[in-house]
Amino acid sequence: MSTTSEGWTQTADGSTLGQPGPEGGVIARDESAARGVRLLVEEDPSRTFYSVTAMIADWMAHARFFDNRADADRAFEEMKPALMELAAKLPEVRPPPADPETWRNGALLSAFVTHFA
């Protein structure tokens, strides 16, 4: 397992690199951290397509799109601390939809997505 920074490691020891990603590109960068947190960069230069997808297992997946790799890499680094902060605020087990806690968690998720739109 190769460690990158602040508890982040290359997902699956790098075996996901070059594989198809959730947005239809090829995974060019893929890092994970505790609590099911994951960030990945996909690219498809033939379509001038780059995306950064932020994920927290059982909670969310949020993709952003860019027209160049440098901007995607900058966004990747910018989103890392915010994604870790968000994950730390969420319970490890997702509450049922009727639970009042779900509304608070929804507001946290919405704030992250809005900030990184």
C-alpha cells in the first residue's frame, strides 16, 4: 500500500489506474482514506474530458468536470481536506430516512456539493 499524504493511499495499490471510471473516462488517479473516503481523476483526452469524483461510502458520490488535467489535479488536492472534514462529521452508519439526524447530514452533504459545484 503506497501512502500519499495525510492518511490517503493509492486505492487498491494502484490496480484501478487505467480502468474505466464511473464517469466514462479512464481512471488516472485514485486515492482512498479512512471511512470509505475516495477521490479519483478520470480522463479521456479524445473528448477533452477530465473529472474528479469525490465519494464517501454509503453517503455520496459527487463528480466535477474540467477541460484540462491541471485543473482536475488542482481540484483533487483542494477537495481532499474538505472531504475528510465532511466524513468526520457524518455518522459511520447512515441513519434511516425518517431519523431527524438524516436532515442534518443532508445539509452537510449539500454544503459540500454546493461548494464544489
